[in-house]
Amino acid sequence: RASPPLRFQIESLASGVRLTSDTRRLPRDLKTRGRRSRPHRGFDAAGATPVHPTGLDAPVPISDDAPVTQRTNEIGQPVGDAVPDWKGAQAPVREVMEGRYCRVVPLDGRAHAADLFDAYREDQDGRTWTYVPYGPFATREALDAWVTRLVSTDDPLCFAIVDGRTGRAAGVASYMRIKPGHGVIEVGGIVLAPALQRTRAATEAMYLMMARAFNELGYRRYEWKCDALNAPSRRAAERLGFTYDGLFEQAWVYKGRNRDTAWYSVLDRDWSVLERAYRTWLSPENFDDEGRQRRSLAEVRDQ
């Protein structure tokens, strides 16, 4: 059937700009397209298809039946939603997260450095380290020094991912840029050895960290950021249920090169649906006798 008439989110006026619709009522995928500032040089939003930059995106079209509910202050300026009784989130601490396929435990050099060194050595060409500002580590001493730095801070707060099949650490991940007052926290510093990549344990580790942030610590926003050219990381973020927020160009200089940073997030209002999808996907019933998934996480999430 024919699409309904459209109007734009922002309407230009002689006196300035007026908001005409409430973007909170839009599906998140439509809002995402509106937040995207401009295509990244070399990759599209999914991080896979070469594109040519074409400039700023057009304003987001909104159907005529979208209600106008923008809040304003006493002098008519648009303002954000009220957050009544907000007292902030809790800062994460070094506590174990137990799963069916893995354990996410506070990183400890004596307990985990040897395992990590052995696991990372399986990456013969160093591709695991291309898009992070450290590594690869040719010697155990160099890796030990890196682990020592990681365990010395509370932000980032680093954890080892222990594979339930082997009982050995095979990756690390951190809570970082922790802002309890605003309810914002990021998962980052994720370095998985080849044996852990694309496994149930890796997915479960990400689920456990996200669940703690939302269910136990009370965060409103959970972030994922990566080099915009890191297509595997961008695909992982989307598979895990993160929504693309936009591109921060020239955000870093590392390893002698520029980094444009792609931002992703999960919001607390999305978490209940996403949590059910994780639990369904991780259940043993979703895998056959040879360990192959019956339904993908995306299929479970979109059902």
C-alpha cells in the first residue's frame, strides 16, 4: 500500500529551528539513520561495503501519525525527558561472573598471564591486535608488563574470560569510561584469542558483562566503540544487539595512524528484549549434538 505522507523532524523557520516530532516514538533503526553524521570514508555503517562519502544525511522523515510530545521548559525551549528519582548507578567492582560456558573473573597476572600468552600465540599473523593500541607481544615479559598495567586501574576495570571447556583464560575485556552519575558505561579492551573467537563462551561473556551493568549496577546506557575500519568488531556489535550511534572522525592517533571511532550502544529500555534473546540463544537446546546453533542470535532477537 502507499506510504503515508511524511514530514521532517526539524522544520526550518525564519526565527530558527523548531522540533515538530518526538524521535523517541521512532523505531531505533530509523533513529539511528538520523544520528549518523555522514558515511565513513571507505566503509558503510555495517563496516563491510566500500562507499563514497556523500555529505550529511538528510533529516529523519516522520509519518503524520507520529505524536508531537516534545517537552519544553518554561520559556519554550525543547528539553530532554525528566529522569525522576535518578540517584546514579553503581561502580563495578572486581567480582566473578559465572556462566554456563565461561567465567568472567577479575584479571590476575599470576593466575592468567601464562594462559593468555599461550592463547594469543595461536594468532600467527597478529590480526587480533591490529585495531587496539597495544600488542602483539613477542615475549612473556612484554605481555606480563601489559597485564600489570591492566590490573593497576579501576577504569578500565579488566576481567579475564576463562573458557569453560579448558579452564584457562583465553581473552580479556573491560568496563571502561565508567560514569555512574550519568548511568553510562562502556565495554571495551576486548582481546579474544583465536580459540575463543566465535564461540558460545565469547557471546556469553559479553552477555554476562551487559547483564551485570543493567541488572545489578543500574546503568542506563551501555556502549561499544571501535575503529570504524574494524569490520569484525562492527559486525560483532550489531550481532550482540548494539545500535549504531554515529562516527567520531579523527578521534585517536594510535600505532602511527588515524582512528575514526564508530559508536554503538544498548539502552536500558532495550535490555529486557535483548536479555531474553541471549538466554534463549545460549540455552543448550539451541545447539545440536555437534555444537552448531539451531537459530542465530539475530533470528532469536527478531522473532
